[in-house]
Amino acid sequence: MAYAPITAFSACRNEFVIYVYHWPENHLEGQGDWEMRSVSGDLETAMMDARRLYDTRNFRRVEIQQRFFMPMGGEERGFTRSLKTFTHDSSLGENMAWWGVTGAALITTIALASMAFLHYQPVLSPVFS
């Protein structure tokens, strides 16, 4: 679910931060899970950058977080919330491939069994002939 940026407080300072989550294979190469890629003051620029990163399929997840800073009691206090997350689900492709192979094997088995059943001719013993 995507949220609209908070604009109710005109005194707020906003930042839009893009984080990427690496594929599990990259963890073996020494990369951490999450990595901060960029910080922007403009939501449209952050959305375009996040979409571009997502479309490369180099990352499992790309997330835009909004940081907003509000003046409270003479100091600035920061808050963060997730605005948009783009996710590639790697397990979906693996599951679909598994079900495809299993389904093909099942259909082949049923076809072979039915062919054997249809072409079966019982051997009549000489007593009944």
C-alpha cells in the first residue's frame, strides 16, 4: 500500500530515502541485506529513481522512506515512514517451475496408465475358451 507524503505541516523538512534489499545470493559476496542508495528532497525524483532500480532486477526489494523533521520544543525531531515498496518475489518463479514439472509428470503418468489399460487384453485360459 502506498501512502501520500505528509504535507500537513508546512514547517517540516522532508527527505525521501531509497533503500535496496539485495538478493540472498549477494550475501555470500559480503553485501549486507539493506543498503541506502540515495536521498532526495523531491518525491517524484525519488519515485523515478526507485522504479529505475526496481526495473533492473538487481535487487529483491526497493523501498522509499519519507523522513520528516518537525520543530518541537526548540529542537528538530525526526520521523520516518515507508511510502512505497517494490518487491520481486523469487519464490514465485521457483514454485511455478516446480508445479509445471510435477503437473507434466502427472499427466504423462496418467496418459501411460490409461493407454496400458485400454490396450489390455485379458488372456483367456483354455478352460473357458
